[in-house]
Amino acid sequence: MKIQNLALKKSFLHHHRLLFSVCEIPIEKRYIESKTNSFIILIATSVLVGIILYATDYSENIVKIGIFALLFNLYKIYQVYFLPLLILNEKGVELRAVRVTWKNIKRIEISWKQGTLHLQINLLNGKVVNEKVEKFRLMDYIYLHPTLRAFKRKYRNT
């Protein structure tokens, strides 16, 4: 979009800056997995375990496998509510296994392919941290880049 009139160009730039400067970023932003997938898997596993227990004569191995499957699905639901995939706060970028502070970050590059977020974090000391976050939603990815930039700008000197 090319604007010829200088007054219109200045007005456009002021409106553009106002649009992005008014947005107040939260103290902490959490990105979590989809809740529906965990509940669908829990229901499917419960039905399958119920059918296996009903069709068999309650052998000890089948009961152990069923209890393990149900507890594993409850752990997946625990992960959805209490262990987010990605946290942005005043400390830095926190993944489930990695925490990088804002003052050590030089540049962050993100890309999204088939539900997986690829993070490449270039640190000030020359090291590169490559992380892969699976089950990341596309709508979260769309808003992640401006949010990362805003958090980095706000907390770069802390």
C-alpha cells in the first residue's frame, strides 16, 4: 500500500502505532494443549477398558493394563491444566524442560509445521537453543510472534 499524500501517510503511521501500542500485554501468558483431545482419549480408553473387562474373565493382567491406561490418561489431563507447553513471563521463555531469561536472548525465530512449533533461540553468548513444542495450536501460533516481541521489548533489561 503506497500513500502519496504526506499528511495521509503520517496519519496512517500514527493510527498503526496507536493500534499496536495500546494493547497491554499480560503479566504472564500461558499456552496449553487442547483440552478436547485429552478428554476424547480418556473416554475412548475408558470404553475400551470397560469392553475388555466385560468380555474377559477379569484376569489380573487385563486389570493392571486397564488401570495403567486410565492413570496415564489422567496424567495427560493433569498436563493440560497444570503443565503448559510454553510460558512467557517477566523471567523469560519457559518450556516444560527449558527456561531462558530475556536478558540472555538475542533473537527468537519461530515456525509452525503440522501442529509442531519450532523455536530457535539465539543467545547473546553465541549458543543456539533449538526446541520443538508438539500439539501447538495454529491460532496460538498466529498471536505468538507479536506477543513474544512485546514481552522481549518490555523485559529486555531485567
